[in-house]
Amino acid sequence: MNLHNDWIKSRMTSVHMTIRDVDCQDFDVDAFIDAMQKLHIDFFSFFAGGYVTTYPSALEYQRISPYLEKGKDLAAEIVTKARAAGIVPIPMVDLGILPSKAAKDHPDWAQLDINGNMRVIDDENVQACLLSGWQTEYSALIVKELIDRYPQIGGMKFGGSSYGFSANICYCKNCREGFYHATGLSLPESVDWDSDTYHEYVKWRYEQTALRVQQLYEMVKSQRDDLIVMGNSVCFGNPTWTISSSLDQEKMVEYQDIIQIEAQERVFHTTNRDSLVWQSLTMSSEEAIYMQSLTDKPVIIVASYFLAWPWRRTAMEYAEQKYWLYQIIANGANPMINLSGGPPAVHEDKRGFKAPQEVFDFYTKYRNYYEADSPIAKIAIVYSQSSLIYYGKENAFKSYVACLRGFERVLLDKHIAFDIISISDLKKQGSKYSKVILANTACMSDEDCASVREYVKLGGVVLATAHTSLFDEFGKKRSDFGLSDLFGVNYLGSDKKLGVDERNIEMQTYGVIPEDSSAFPSFTEVKIVPVDHFACTFSLDEAELILKLSPTFRVFPEGLSYPMSPIMQGDALAVKRNFGDGLVYYFGWPLGREYYELGQSDICNVIMDVLQPDNNGFTVIGPKSVNAFFREQKNRINIHLVNRTGGDRFLTEIVPVCNIEIRYYGRENIRRVFSVQSNREVSIQKHQDSISVLLPKLDDYDIIAFEIDR
């Protein structure tokens, strides 16, 4: 049966529904479909096979829910009624979990620890190995049974932990033999980033994950090539999952028709549960921006209905959920709500349906403002998977992700359009951008370095920080920066630790602008900038010095808090250099991380002075708690304004903002400007060098559409 897949060519709304064992007992399919129609859902995925099987499977190792009435086919009822309502149903299987009966009969299908013991999840399930017959062979039987039984399904989803390994090293026969065959080495005994064997193991795992994604895709297509294939994973905003499961999105997107990325995590406990760590409020836009740079396929960003993590039965706060979802649709991706625990009717806390209902209502009503749009950014932040893995290691967030997010935050605060691109895409996409940011891009291959040189040579501007290019693509430290010729400096072999001295006494350090430097025009009243974490030591070759590192001096007691030598006397900290037709700025400390953690305005001003963004002629004048995302259609430039003014996490209220001004200095002929939310035209004020519009009030979200005569 060929049901056509034209629906994936348009923007869409979706739901993923976890069907728990207990939900099978009294599942009201009619009420569920009614709820999906009310939410304007285009497709949904649902638990069908694997450790919670929702139909009378003939396969021995499918774990049929004990709450499913004997002979009842819940999956069939869901599929049939969804199609009758015009909704596409996609069954899901989690291949990362192995039912205990299958593990007992096939112990080689389970993950094993170093002592040969299965990694147990609970009394009825263990962790499956990615290389086991459960995934490579038995999964084909599950897929075939679902396809044969339910010809009306729209695709197959491999959810949960189907893609990738777990955080632990698996010592099963398949892994031992597979790793030895590929490398000639035995599996490492533990996580050891200083071990060459462990580095080889990490590379091997990434290769195996990408291969498994390809095999699952081809497995489905060999049985019915019209079916959509999708999975479930994350990108660098969740570095722990990305590294532990060996997820390389750049390779994985090739073998999926719809790319599903989780942005569920809002808060999590530290390992010993003595504190909470908050995920960035802009994670959903970050993922949408990055994933669209990798693929033209539909990108789905998943938002949890609940307080993730761990409170699955309490609904996400209304204000935060709206902000989270609006960021997704404002950046070209498609929103999915994860109902982790049955259909809407069985949720104890139904308050959480208000936010997606309102967002999906708007998205559906004004979908023509989202179709066939594209970003217009001229600035790109470069993401390096190698830097996340081999430089970040067990501390990837602070060492690397925070460096990226600091620059994201500056550009969001200043309402500047930006993309996030893979470093391997710089060669292909670099000409689109006038400026590129290498935020502590520590691990770079010789080819990556060559791409950056060529980009600058042809007129591009690069802002690089800290350890950029000091390591090769597998984390081996070079004796000098791989881009030392571009930076015009030479690494002296060490870093200066900042913040505390060797006695653990708290210290302070500053970047000092030389009197004769014109690199930072906004610094008219002050010539110092706070500096933290570490500073690379380097000598100047052919570069212009634009920042010095002050002497480090103590914080307490205050009567002794002064430098022992003049503050203007210090080592080089940042330089500027012309190269070919372009320009490069190198800052010897993790500038982005400092802004992410501190948010201090002088650090922001340093970055803005260097970037000097023209933003395609647009300037948004409003508080930094309003995000502006810029998208282009054939005859329109749409500025999506998303308001998060309202306080601390969880975000529990959104305070309206008044009088946001947008100025346009470009050459396009603006025919009219339209506020989509208020459904009215906005009056245009003409100035000598620009036009402007004034938005009297922004509640939570609006699209200001600049209609252009082209």
C-alpha cells in the first residue's frame, strides 16, 4: 500500500504518546483521536512493539502488555481511527530495551558489564546491545509484523534508546569481537580519556551507531519504501547523552526521513542529587537552528508535556511551555509534544494542554507564514563534534557547550540573526556568512584549518577563542595552534590559570585595551574587561595586539586588592590580523563561556565591537528578554518576536512588553508591514536613512511580516 508522503513536505504538528502497561487496560481510542483533532495534530507516534507491545503479537519475544485484554488489538484500533480522522499514525519500537524472556533465551542479545553480568533495568527488562541479534535480526521480524498487520501506518519510529549505545562499555561477545576486528585491540576496562585504546573505542562506537541507523532505515525501506523512517535522539545541548550514546547527527540525518530531536530536559539533578541544574531556556531554538543547517528534511523538536526531569505526572508551566514551543516554530522546525504516560484523558494534571493548544491553534491558522521559509543570518557559530567529544570529554558542557552558548546569548540579547553550522559544512556553506565564530573550537583537522584559512582569504571575518585549533580532530594536542599562521601568534605551550592562584587564593584578572587600539569603539569610559577561567600564553608574530592580560591580583582583603605592577603591563591576550581579503580576531581565553556564566555587559560589548553585525539591514530595539528570529519567504521577511519577560525558572508568567521598534536600513522596497498576532497592518514611519515600525504591545509571540516588492 502506498499512502503517499506529501504531508512531510509541509510544516506539521505532532504528538508522541507513551503507552504504559496500565494504559492498555482501558484505553479510550475515540477520546484520544478527538483530543488529537482538537490539537490540530498531523501525525503521532505511539508505543506498538517491544517491551510494551500493544497488539497480540505472534512473535515470542515481544512483551505483550499484561494489561492488554487477551486478543485485543489496541494498535489496530488506534491506526484505523487515526486514518479515518485524517491523522497519520506511526508505530514506535524501543530497541534499546530487551524483554527478560528474550535475554534469558539469548543472553548474547544483552549488554554485559566487565564481569559478564547483564545490565538489568528491572525484573522484566535488561539493556539490549546495539550489535546484538535483537537489533540486527529480530527487529526485522517486529517491523515486518507491524507492516503486515497495519498497512495504514505512515512509517516506523525507532524511539527511546534505539539509536546508540548506553553510557557504559558493553563487554558482550559482539562488542568484543567487533572492536577487535576493527582495531586489533581489546575493549578498554574503563572510561579513560588519556588512553589511546579508549579513544579508538569512542571512534568505533560512533561508527557503529551511524551504521545501525543506516541498517534500520534500509530494513524498513526494503519492506515498504513508502514508509517514513524516524528515530529519537539529541544534539550537543545535551552533551552527556550525545557522547554516551555516540550520536553524530551529521551522519545520522542521512538515514531518516523525519529528524526527531529531544528538547525535553528543563532541569536535572546532579549525580548525588544534592543540587539541580537548569537547562538553557533557549535550547529548543538552538536545536532547531543547528539541525536545519544539516538537512533539508523536516526537523521535529520534542517538548515534554511534563516537568522533565523527573516529574512525569506534573504538567510543564504554561508560560515556559509557550516560550519553548514558540522558539521551535519561529526557527523553521516542527513542534512535538511528548505525552509520557497515556492519552490526555488519563493525565492527572491536565493544565499542560492549554499551552500547546494555543500555540498549535496559531501555528495552524497562520501556517502560510511558516511554509517554505529560510533563515537570513550572515553570522554563523561553528559547532565541532570532535571538540565536544575529545576536548570536552566528561566536562563537555563547561569546557565547550558553554562557550557556544555564550555567543548564542550575545546575539540573542542583541537581536541578531545567526546560524549554527557544523565545522565540516564551513567549506560548503561558508560563503553565505560574512562572519564566523570559532568558540573554543579546540579539535580541528588539517582540512578544517584549511577551510577556515580559505574562508578568511576570500574576505570572511573569523572570531576565534581560547584553544581553537590547538588539537587535531581526535584530541591530540599540537605543539602550536593549527591556525597559528592565520592568527599571527605562536602558542608558548601552557595556559595561565585564572580565578585562583596556586595556594587556592581567589584572584582577579582583566583584559586591558591598549591606549593606541581602536578595536573596541564602544569602550569610551573604561579600558578593562573582566577575564576568567584561563588564558593561553602566546607570542605575537604578525598580529596587532588589541588586548593585554593584566597582572593577576588578590580579591581579599580589600586593603591589599591591587596589582603589584601597573595594570597596563601584561601579556598578550587578544589580537587582530588581516589575512588575504579577510580579517581574524583571536582571543586567548574562553570569552563565550564567560558571557554565558556572567552575562556582564562589557564582555558583550567586546564581542559586538568585533562582529559589527549589519543584520540584513534590520535593527530591533527592545529588551533582551525578547528574542528576534529572522526568516525569509518569497516576498516576505518575517521577524518572529518571542517574549520571555517574566522572571526565574520555571518561567511562570510572561509580562507584556510595550513599544518595540524595528528599523530597516536595507534597499528592498517594503510594501507594507503586518502584525500577524493582531491581524492588522502596522504603520510605517519614513526616515532619511531608514524606515521604522512600532509594535505597541507584545504579549507572548508575534510575527512582524515585512512584505517586499520583488
